[in-house]
Amino acid sequence: MSDNDSEFDALKRALDNDWPEIQRHLIGEGAGLDSWWLDRFERKDVLLELPGVVIMNTRDWHVDGVVKTLEDTYGYGGYDCDDCFRAAHISVHIERFPEGQFVGIRISGPNAGHAIAMASTMRTSRPPTAPVLPWGEAIGDLTLSAHQPEGDWLYGVELAVRPMYRRKGIGKGLYQARFDLVKSLNLRGWCAVGMLMGYQAHAHKMNVVEYGEKVIARQIKDPTVTMQMNRGFRAGGVITDYVDEPAAGNAGVLIVWENPNYAAGEA
Ligand SMILES: CC(C)(COP(=O)(O)OP(=O)(O)OC[C@H]1O[C@@H](n2cnc3c(N)ncnc32)[C@H](O)[C@@H]1OP(=O)(O)O)[C@@H](O)C(=O)NCCC(=O)NCCS
């Protein structure tokens, strides 16, 4: 096949595509019509469009980028760890609960097609009023074996935006996509433990429980928990020994969002 033929095929693919708003945008941003990633986009996976980024449901071809995002976020690229998601785990998450796995993909610039953010969720029947389990027990194992397909609460497993793409609204977009999911599945709500990621800078002055209480009282801003409270989550208590995360003193805050549209008895 000549170069002209393949360009023609790519153009035809683009024109045949039934999601012109994204296609126009991508091409306007300089995406080559035959970019390797462009023809792997599926309209049903695109949930939200932000400047330069789309939020999608995670598919197999995103798995390596999701792992890279986690490695960049938590710095675990170079060593083995017991609670780090690897590619094989992410693939199982997609099998278990495809609508609950999210990825942010760059759609413009030199990194177009790359995953730069991710969020993972599962369903649980365990209400947020039950005693909070440590992260490892709550998820079952790294494949999310505790996911209950009929569970009526969404449980936030992981959220990460690559450092160089932070503070551009991508985290907010990932929250919006998950609020939309809770509503579309008619779940009671969404709970998680927001890690106290800003604790390190205060560790010389107070212990993590004091820090968490000040964050809940809005006397200190935490980059993660304050952001979650600003999204409409109600903060419960401080949860110590939740997961091994030295930056957060291994602690977080129980956060709960109740679905205002929840209709009991409807599937
Ligand atoms: C938390 C995280 C996902 C936020 O992603 P992001 O794309 O930077 O978030 P956004 O740009 O959408 O910002 C959302 C809000 O957080 C605020 N924010 C983001 N980073 C912040 C920081 N370092 N300090 C203070 N506020 C911050 C923004 O100003 C914005 O504020 P608003 O709620 O008043 O509107 C990202 O910082 C991250 O990956 N952190 C490390 C991993 C982590 O903490 N995961 C969550 C585990 S529970």
C-alpha cells in the first residue's frame, strides 16, 4: 500500500467516524489523521473533554500508560512493592468493572495519545457507616477481588494525575466522570479514604490525627482531602494505618458523597 493510500484510508476513517466534534478537535490540534492512537478511540469510551485531554473509560491499550502514571505519581517504577498496581492488575480491573476504570489521555501536543491520569473504582455493599477497612482489605487484593457487581456504593480505589499535568482541572474531570457514573448506575453514593498527602510539610509540628482534624475543620488546606471536600464530599473521621503512604503518614480521611438522585428499588 502506498503512503497516499494509507492517508486516504485514514481520512476515510475520520470522515466515517460518528463523533465529529472530537475528531475535528483532534485534527485541529494537529493530530495526524493516521496517528496510531486516533483510530483506537471509541466514542463510547469518551466521557468528558477538557482542554487538551479527554477522560475515557480505560481500555487494554491504555494499560501501560496507566501504570506509567502510577509510577510517576508514587515513584515505584524502580522497585518491587506489595501494594503497587502493575499491568496485569489493571487488565483485571477492566474485566471486572470496565465502567469504573478511567484514564485521561492527551489529545494534543507531542504527547498526544499518552495516558497522563487515571482513576480506579469498584462497587461494594459495605456502607460507609461500617468500620473502615485498611485499603488492602477493602479491595481484597490488587485485582480488586472485593468488587461486588451488585454493590450499591462506589468505592474509590486510586486516583493519580502525572505531576507535570497537575492543577489543570484533570483531577476535577476524573471526579466529574465518577459522579456521573454513580448517577447513571443509580448507586447510593461514593465513599473513599482521601489520603492526607500534604501531611509531610506539617509533620514536624503535629501528628497526623491533629493534621487531619485541622484539614476537616478547614484550618489547613490539604492538596487531596481539601480538594475532595470542595467537590462535595462529606468528611468523616481520620483513618490511621490505612495504606503504606509515608507522605500522608499512612493516614487519610473517610469521605462520603451521597447520590442526590438515588431512587430506591430501581436497578
Ligand atoms: C490529587 C490529584 C489527583 C489532583 O489532581 P489535579 O489534576 O492536580 O487536580 P485539579 O487541577 O483538578 O485541581 C482540583 C483542586 O485541587 C486543588 N489542588 C490541586 N493540587 C493542589 C495542591 N498541590 N495544593 C493545593 N491545592 C491543590 C486545585 O486548586 C483545585 O482546587 P478547588 O477544589 O478549590 O477547585 C493530584 O494532585 C495527584 O495525583 N496527587 C497524588 C496522588 C493522590 O494524592 N491521589 C489521591 C489519593 S486519595
